Amino acid sequence: MACVIGVASARPAAADQPFAPVDREPLAGAAVAADSPEALDAAWSVLRAGGTAVDAALAGAFVLSVTMPEAVSIAGAGAALRYDGKGRHITAYVGREISSGAVEPDWLARIDGRPAPPLSDGRAVGAPTLLQMLKRMHAAGGRLDWARLTAAAERHARNGIPITARTAAALGRIYFPINGAGDRIFGGSGPKAQPAGTVVRNPDLADVLAAIGRDGADVLSGGVVGRNIVEALREPDWPGRTLTLDELARAEPSVVPPACVALPFAGLCAPPSPTLGPTALEAVSLFLAAVPPAPDAFTWANTLTQAHRLAIADANRYLGDPRHVVDLMPDLLTTARIGRRARMISQTRVGGLPAAERLSHAPPDLIATPSHRRLPPVGSIIVVDGEGDAVALSLTLSQPFGSGIISRGVVLNAANASFDAPPPRPGFRHATAIGSGRRPRLDVSPVMALDQDRRLLLAATSGGGDDAPAFLAKTVVAALGLQKSAASAVAAPNVSSANRMTDLERMTIAERLKEPLEDIGHHVRVRPLDSGLLAIVRGPDGAFAAAADPRGDGAARVKAPADAPALDSPKRGS
């Protein structure tokens, strides 16, 4: 393989270890990549204070809820992988909201044969489990107390921070509910949205973060904050149809083994269903099974986009909440099945939208959801500490600013908007159909790769919704298969094909492939492909390199093993 386009043991809980301030450089080999410089600084400060990878990732995540409010909320959703360097194993965490018992399928029923409008009121909000997920991670791998982990985020929320161009653009595309807290906090939405650089303060969120620091992660599921959330969801048109305090208290994350596949150069792992993790693993596996040796740019793009399209087709039929739908995604990752599916990838002629793989033991009434774009905003952070532990964490809202409902400064997610309507054909169902007590699909997928001795080789995250499997496949294969640098792998031009269209990244050399791909049947469009990739990769010398996508606002920093100074990755234009 020769071408990428453009490149040719659990610790004691914090309660047992009172925080003792320390100021030192992170131990040898530490690395951080985050989707905002402020989150990177918070994570690095925690490492300097003697914190672990988990501590640093949590500190960065809290800051992302302040610096990226369109994408991250402590009442949003997320998924993570935690690598235990001593035990050399990975644990997956899934913090997806759980729909209320009051949810009814007719909320998304078709009206006069047309799709129902997206849920955007209190009905869209599910019981969040993200803070409980962070609590479980902290219990397994944290060292510092919660007050240390929330301090930077609380300070930014209270003192104010300039909104980014990305946040300003998101504000311009939405409308907060009338008389709600959104316009008060952010100074307006829609045509009244404030420009980039406007300093935004959120003292209510600062108070909630201070409460988390003082009382721990349970404050969102009970007490004053929980009661405020329940009250914020009571709307005159929907009496009684809301979350209850009991549902908030009972909502729990999943802590499970990861889904994994064996690649020629590494073992690759991701969180399981209902995340996009299995889909990312399938896309990488299909690409490697189908791509010929030493591919040119055309062959690389043609193979990757077809592999991506096949993986998304399978996800649209089988990816759902394994608590309610039999989890068939592992069956799609067997070696025999990958080999058979990869033979559908052609280098000379591309057909229409492929169907999902037929599985003989799949429920006969389970059919694919309609193909549509899923592009939720995402904020991520990756940390490797000097003790060899690592965390890759991705956080998301189903759409910019979630439901638009803000309680005590906390953005409530429109999780139920990620469900699909019941199929119009009687007697059939979707894996992602709306229902009570369920978790919708979660369009994030942090990944980690291990070598034959189960040592960490790579950790990566991506935005882009259902484009993420293609972005991650590009990065993993470039970094590990072609041994490109982390920065080169992340920055290489993007291609994807999550539906009938094949997308090539605008203003890159991928544009040159438009006509050749169209000649073999691709329906091509050239557009921006904002991947928001982050990656930390171990080099041949054992040192980690970190990179943040030059398309975004992220940053990366490493501490070399031989006491070299900490280095920040260059930003675009520097």
C-alpha cells in the first residue's frame, strides 16, 4: 500500500485520596489532543498536577461544554475508550440518553404521507447518562478529586470566553425557545446571533460545575438541578409528557468490552452498539480487504468510498440499542463475512446504493432505515499519560445546541430526535425506531489500536457524523499501514460516501478525482468535509506524536520521553 490522497489495575477512587496540589511536568511520553485549546490546557494542567489520563480527559470534557456549547453539554451524550497500560486492556463506555416512558411512536409518525417534523421541544429530551459515564470512568482510573477536574471549566463559564466562528455560525442557524435562557446567555440566535469573538458568560453553568466539584456527578440526576431539568421540560401543549426525577436517577451508562477487529498491522477497537464504532471497524476492514497493493489516489478513493457506503448500509439496518434489538453488528465483522462483502467493491464499475448484508438469523421484520444525513456536532479529547494509560473521549449533541432548552445553564440534548419514525410498511420495524426506555443511535466512534503485545499504537476520534467511519479509516490506515506521521494522517484530504453521493473534499487534490470517479458510476459532489480529527500515534521509537485537524479549532501537545520541552502542534497558517 503506497498512497493516501495528498500524502502520497483500577486506582482508588478520589474519595480515598484527597487532592494534594503538585506542579510538575507530565511524566515521560504524555500527549494530549483536544478540540479546543482551552480544553487542552485544562487537561495538561491536570497531568502536571499528578492526574491520570482519565482525570485529564474529564477536565478537558468539562471545558469543552463551555467552549463548544453547540456540540458538548454535561447533559449530552458521549462514548469513550479507556486503555489500562498496566493491564494492557481496553474498556468501552457509552453514555447515551434513555428515552422517557412517556415516549410514543406517533410522535414521529408520518403526516399525510410526509415525514413528521423533527422533535425540537421537550419531547426530544431523554434522561442523560453522560455524567454517570464520567463517574464510572473516574472510579476506574481517576486520582484527583472532582473539584480539581471542574475548576477550569467553572472559571471559563463564570469569567466568560469568546465564542468561536463555529459556535457563532451554529447560533445563526438556530432559534432558541422564546423567553428561554438561550438568548439571555448567548445574546441571541438566528439573525440576532452574536459574531465570533463575543465574550459569553454562563454563571448558571458555572454554579452547576461548582456543585459537581463539591458533590460529585450525581447532581444532575437529583436535587435542585434535576428538579430544574424536569420543570424546564413541562410545556403547556404536552402535559405530563416529560422526564421524571425517577427516570433521571435510574438512567445508567454502559460499561462494556469494546468491539474489535484484527487488521494486518494492529488490533483495532471501538465502542460497541449503539455507537458508530462497529461501523468504523467494518469500513476499515472492508477497505483493507478490497484495496489492491500500492494503490494510486483514484483507487484509494474509489475503494474507501465504496467500503464506507457498504458499512453505512449495514448500520442503517442493524445498528440499534442492544438492550432492545438483538446486536447483529459483531456478526458483520467476521473474517469470512468481510471477505465476501469486500468482493462487492469494484475498481471498474459502481452501482447504486447497496443493500445491507443479509443475515440468516436476523429478525425477518427488521428493515433498513431511510438513508439520510446524520451530521451532529462533536467535541473530543484524547489523553495519554506518562504511566501508559490513555483515554479517547467523544461528546456530542444530536443537533447544534440540542433541544435549545437550557436549564440552569445546561443545554439539554434533543436525543429523541435521533430516533427514526416507524416504517410505513405494517409489520416491520427499524432498529432505531422511537420507543420508551431506549437509547438512540450515537454517531461517534473513538478508536484505539494495539500491537501484538497489546501496547497502545494509536488513539483517534472524529466528527462528521456518518462520515466519521471514512475519516477514521483514512487516518488509521495512513498512520499505521503507511506509517505516515500523525499530522499527515489527520490532514490528508477526506473522501466519503454515506449515501448515494460520493463526497470529495473541496480545495484539495481530491477534487481532481471527480471526473475519473464519475466515469465508473460515482455520483460526485465536491464540498467541505470538516472531519475534526484528533490522533495520538506511537512512533517506532516508542514516543507519542499528537495531532489536531487543521480544519478545526483543536490543538495538540506532547511531552517527549527524554525531558524535551512540551510541544504544541502548529495551527493552520502558522
